[in-house]
Amino acid sequence: MTLGLPDHLVEPILSRALARASHRFALTCLTGALLSALALSLAYESGALWVAVLAVLAMAVLLVVLSLRHTVPLTIAYLLVGTGGTYLYTTAVLGLPDVFPASNIFLVALPKLALIMVGGAGAGALTGVLWSTAGFVLAETVTVVAAAEAGVAYLPDGFTVSAYLFLVAVLVLAGSARRSHRAAQSAIHRAVQADQSRLLRQDLDRRALDLNQDTTLNELIALSRAHVGPLSENLAGSIRAALHRLRGTDWLTDADAHSVSHPPGSDAGSPARSTGRSSGAAIADSWSTSRVTGRPSVASSPASTMSSDWLCSSA
């Protein structure tokens, strides 16, 4: 159950949602226990019932604070206060003479249900099982003690047991379902990240190619405006650096391979195709040692023709 959320947010959000739902149920149980204690205190004159009312109120206040801040100290404090409040409430209710013959009644189960629905604090839903188990054990322990003090037979009630088993089943199912979807969701995130990386590399390659084309055009313009004679050191060095940079990224090899036209049925592995890198090296060497003479013979040399054709095709 991923809820369409990223993998690192599913477990804490699901844990908080389950804890919030259990806290709402616990507040409902405490409200019922409070109303029951008030009704019994009006029907029977017993100071223990008013103490039970105060104990239930303390449990409700602490539960509200715990629902706002899921921390381990508040969870432990709620378990301790809830244990004392359940003991006082159970003792006051079962202590009424000739009213309740056994401890397996719904009125006694109300604070125990609130103690089981502690929710607790933790990074995962399975952590709530430990808190709920602790609340169940404490609630049943104080019920046994209170029934013994009141002289009433202790009988396990089905309300508390069924609520505990239902809560544990929900928490275990939520934790196991999230683990089964973890591998698939991680694979989806890796695929999306790989696709974004591929698009980023393509954009960077396109920008680098555009920059090299602009550099080549600038060097061609500077070469066309150069005076008759040897090239200047700055222009020759700029042309040499550009050609070596293109050779290092294999762009020049690809351009030379595409510039060679193969007749239909020719062998793709012919010597003409394998001369891509050597022609790139020839361009670099010829440009680095060329002179501007203005003679047609120099302009029509193979190296000059190959370099000008490739530069025009790159632009």
C-alpha cells in the first residue's frame, strides 16, 4: 500500500495515519467510560467513582497530547497513566456491591480498549504492534488485580481480545504490504532517474556541439580575413586546440565516417571507412602548418578540401 507516495515517505505517513485512527477510537472509548462513571456516581454514592472520573480525564488529556506529538516519552507516560487510570476505574466499578458479578463486562473493557489503542511512536507501522501489546498486557494485569481486590471473578472479555487481534492484524498487514511494494517502487524510481540522466546528457552534448560549431565558424572567419603569409601564432593555436578537442570527443571521426560516400553493395569495413581518425589527424596537422598564400593550388589541396567540407557540414 504505497498511496502513490515516494518510498521514503510511505512508512512514516502510514504509521501516523494508523496511530491517528487508533487515537480517535481510544478517545471514543474514554468518552464512554467517563459517561459511565458519571452515571454510576449519580446512582451510587461512592467516592471511588469520582476518582475514576478524574483518572479517565487524565488519560484523555494525555492521549490528546500524544496524538499531537508522537514521541517515545509521551507514549510511555500514556501507558503508565493509563495503567493507573484503568486500575482505579476497574476497582471503582467492580467495587460496587452486588452490581457486576464478573470482570468481562463492556463498561470495564472501555479503558482497556483505550490503553490498547496507544498507537505509539516509531518509524514503521510494525512498531505499533509492540506498543499495543504492552498496553494489552498492562490492561489485563491491572484488571486481574482489581478483580481480586473487589472479590469478583476475573473472566477475559471478548471486546478487548478482539480489538487487540484486529489492531495487530491491520498493523502487520500494512507493514508487510509496504515491504512487498518496495522493490517495484525502487525500480520505477531508478528508471525515471536513468531517463532524466539520459536527457541531461543529450542536452549537454547538444550545447557542447553548438559551442564547437560557433568556435569553428569564428576560426573560419578569422582565417578568411588573414593576410597573405604564415598564420599568426594565436590563430594557429586556436585552430589546433579546436581540432584536438574534436578528435578527443570522437566527433571528428564520426563526421569523417559520414562524409565518406559508399556506393551500393560496398563493404562497410573498407579502407575508406577506416581512415576517419587518420583524416582527422591530417586535418589537424595541415591546419597547424598551413600558410595563407591565395594560390588556387593550395586551396584545392586534399587536406584543405576535406577540412572545409567537414567544417561546412558541421556548421
